[in-house]
Amino acid sequence: MSRRTESRFIFDIEENTRIFRHQRFVNGSRRTDCPSCESRVPSNEPYSHHWLNDPNSIQLGHDEKAILKTIDDQHIETFILCDSSLPARTNDFLLDAGMDAVPQLLRFLSFGTEKLDATVGFYVDVKKERMYYESSPLTIENHLDIGEAVDMIFSMLLEKISNYVLLHQRVPLEACVIRRMKLTVRRHCHTSTSSCNYKLPLQYRVKNAAGGSKTPNTDLALIAENYLKHPEKGRPIPQNLKLNLYCFRVCSTSKELYAVPYLLRGEDVENTPTFAIKTDVIGGFCGLQEVHNIRKFLRTDTKDRVTECRQCQAHFVDRVHFALHKQIDCGRGFMVWHMDKEAIELHENCLPLPKEFFKYEWIGVGGKRS
């Protein structure tokens, strides 16, 4: 019998304290409360006080922003993870790259952008041969989608490698050595008007419960935005603004994304204007998105419905995974090149990314100089 895991996010009142809890269930039985998500505030304080500190937003100082400017000025879109930065074992390399190194770099590169186009490539040694496998580009339109996107690209790329070496070299994936990878990222930077197009996380876009603001609520949203983007933190929204606001959080332990109340002014959820707060990777305010069906928006998707891809007959129980799979066209654009194992790659205009900010030894490679 397969284990069915489920998360619930609730508020409890104990005496004069309101407590937010993330509860984990297995096959319907409560197993544990996540300590990293628990938050306590006095019960008379607004819900927003639960979320004053966001451990998932990154901090960018002057030096880090200067690195980004150099990347843009030198047209650097290729980043190589060096051989010496991770343990030699393939499993450790892939685990550290997929869980940590690649998401960290993509979050850094997403600052100031409307979207990223990311391509992943692995250098693979097998039976005295070297090959380079590369995915097709995947568009990432919200920094909160990075983890799911990297998981999808890695799993599909490794599946392609496994099938290829089994067919042509007659060996399993475990016989391959992967110690080096390339990440190609195109940054689509914000223009003066594009920040208003910042999208919700994919997990909430596929619910089809939010859309453009209805005309009667547009002025209401603009008034609320003036308070939310004000530099004075915690500036209260006027009591006469009858609306409900929600924001997004990520569990530091399970990496689950969920929406929580930021401001609740109306108990009639059917008729109270409701908005989701959009923020960038450093937690900066990026606008409001009206939610037309809050129950559908907040409802946890069940994993008991199987969706089949009509193109390749792959099966999915997660709508986000299916959406990413379709976006990358079932992996049809993935490529493989045979390389001379003794060949040495020479690159000009290289930018080592500083270890003070990055845990791993990334090298940025600039475009050809004119």
C-alpha cells in the first residue's frame, strides 16, 4: 500500500496567542507539526505579523547587485559548475546541483527579471566516451517555481541519458560519471512597465482561480498597493478598506508552497474583494492579483487523479509537473553530442562567481566580444 502524505495549514488560539501550524499527515493520520513553519503572535494582532520575517527571500547587497550588472554588461548567459566544487561521486554531484547549486544561482539571476529561460546540460563519461546532454529551454516566470522547474529538467534529462546509454552502450545510468554541468540562462529584465506583468507561482496559476482585476475593484487594489509598497514596514491599511489579502510562504523543511492570510477584513468570502500579494525574490512588493474563487485557490490539490500526456503517454498526478512537462514539449528538444574526451574547452571573458555569496564554484562565460 502506497503512503499518502498530506499537509494542512491551520491557526489555533491558545489563551491570548494565535498560533500558525503546518501539520503533516500520512494516510490520514497526523504524524508531526513542522517546527520551521510555526509562528506565534498575540491574537489581537493582524495576520501579517506572522510573516514579518521571510527566510526564503534572499538578501542582495551592493556587491551582489554589482555582480548582476557585470553579468548583464558582459552578456554572460552560460555558467559552468566546476569539477572541484562538489564530491566526485555522481549521485552526490547531481543531488547537490539539483537541490542547492542550480536553484541558488537561478534565484540570484531572477532578481530584476520578468522571467528566465533556463537550459541544463550534463557532461557524461561512460565506457571511455564523453557525451554532452542538454535540455531544451524552460521558461520560469516566478522565482517560487524554480525548485519544481529544476526537478523537472533534471529528472527528464537523466531519463533521456539513461535510455540513451542503455540503448547504445548497453550499460545502466549507474555506469555513467557526471562531474560537470553547464547552465544557460537568459534573463528577461523588467522594463518600466513590465513589473505589472509579474505572474503568480505556477502552482496557483494552474488552479484558474485568479485573473485580471474586475473594474469595480481596481481602485481598491491601487489604494492597498500604496500601503503595501510604502517603505515604512508595518504601515497599517486603513480600516475602511474592506478586502482580504493573501501572501505566499515556502516551508523550509518540505519546500512546500502555500498561501496564507495577510489581511482579513471580510467574512463573506464570496463578496469580499480578495487579492494575492506578489513579491520578487528579495521579498519586494510586485503588485496584487485578484482572486475570484478563494476556496479553489486555497484548496490543496489531491494527488489521486492521474493525467496522461496525449503526446508521449506519460502519467502525472501533479498538475504543476504536467504543466512543466508540456512546456518543455515532453523533452523532444533535448540533444546529445559526442565529444573528444581528451579535448580541452577554452573560454575567454570568464567571471568566477565569488564564494562569499555562492556555496559552489560557478564560472560565468561571457558572449563573444565584438
